[in-house]
Amino acid sequence: MSAADNIIEVRDVTMRFGGLTAVSQLDIRIPRGGIVGLIGPNGAGKTTVFNVITGFYTPQEGKVFFEGRDITGVKPHRICAAGMARTFQNIRLFHNETALENVMIGRHVRRKSHWWSAVLGLAAGEEAAIRARAAELLDRVGLAAHGDEKASALPYGAQRRLEIARALATDPTFLLLDEPAAGMNPQESMELMRFIRQIRDEFGLTILLIEHDMKVVMGVCQYIWVLEYGQLIAEGDPDAIRNNPRVIEAYLGEDVSNHA
């Protein structure tokens, strides 16, 4: 596979915090159009990898490339504007705003005029377009009936979808999902897998997810990387990961084959 086929390349990245090495010499290539996963025990460095890729952290060593461009050290808002979006392990919504307003906030990343033009009422047409696009996105994630409800009033699963809708409002080509199944029951997790495939296909996305629910990981991911103590210990398709002795050991003896 050529470099042009990869939407993300993490090249020999090391991230330290004081004397702690959170990620060590990580090297991964994420192919365009796939749904891939990053797994590992708590404290393995997964969220640190997300924060490095999205610009929240600048690694001491190594480089991150997005669409062939070196984005190491680039500010998160610029990386977002370039076509990368993420959700967070702990849902981060504007809870006192409506569902529609939350998605509109995400859409403002793509506005062409300055923020002050909206304050002065100089961009009414653009604001109407943002509202219309936000309403369309709510419909596409199954929340059209909840547009006027405050985010805090939505059920947990709907809040997860709303956070994803807000991320989609930035028109990403690459979407990072941090523990999207956290707090979901088995039925909601099954629905989430269908939803992840749906948005990948409908929006032409590449998706990287962190997830502890092995049924979700094995059910939706085409390729998986496994971290332990900041180091990559395995990678491969779900069958290879499911049967990898070192992966099973890293999960404290849990037989991941039971989560097929």
C-alpha cells in the first residue's frame, strides 16, 4: 500500500509526561475508507494517541501526517478545519443548548465569514444555511424529533449520537471515536455498530475508534492495533487479534475470543 492510500500516518511517535513515557515509538498507518480500532487495557496510552493525532499534544519524537501533510504541532482547531473530527470518552456537549444548536456550533467551524459578522447580522444567509445543514445532520443520525430539546434532557445513547452529529458538522474525512459504546447496553451497542458503518458509508469517512467493548471492536473494525504500557504489542484483523496470546495476556487472561 502506498503512502497516498493512507489518510493518517503516525511515524515513530513518542509522548512523555515528565518521567512517564505514555506512548513509545508508535508507528501506524491508517488506510483511507476503513473502520479501524485501537485497543488496550486502561492506561495503555490510547487516548494519548488520539490527543497526539488531533493536535492536543505535541510528541517529543516522531511525526503525524494527515492527508500527506505533516500536522505535528499544528493547533487542534486548524487540524479540525483541515478535515479531522473527534468525540470524547466523557461526552462533551453544550448541555444548556438544544440539540440543533449543538450541531450548529460544530458547523461554525466551516463558516466562511468572520464570527463578528453574525453578531452584526451581516451573514443571515450563511446562518440560515448552517441551521439547515444542522437540521439535516440531526435527521441523518436519527435525532430529527429532538432538535428543540436541550442536550442535557436527551437519553444517554442520543447524547452519543448528538456528539457524533456535531463532529460530522465539520465535514470531516477522518473521524476519531473515543469509547462510543461506553455506558450502552448490549442492544444499544449492536445499534451503534450499524450506525458506525452507516456514517462511514454515507459520509465517505475513515473511522478510528477506541473501545473496551470487544463485541463492538470485533464486529465493526477491519484492522486493530493493540497497546500495552504505551507500546504496540499486536496488530491485525479481528481474527488475528482474537487469537493472539499476547493480547489475551494483556487483557488479564480474558479470552477475547468469547467476544466475537
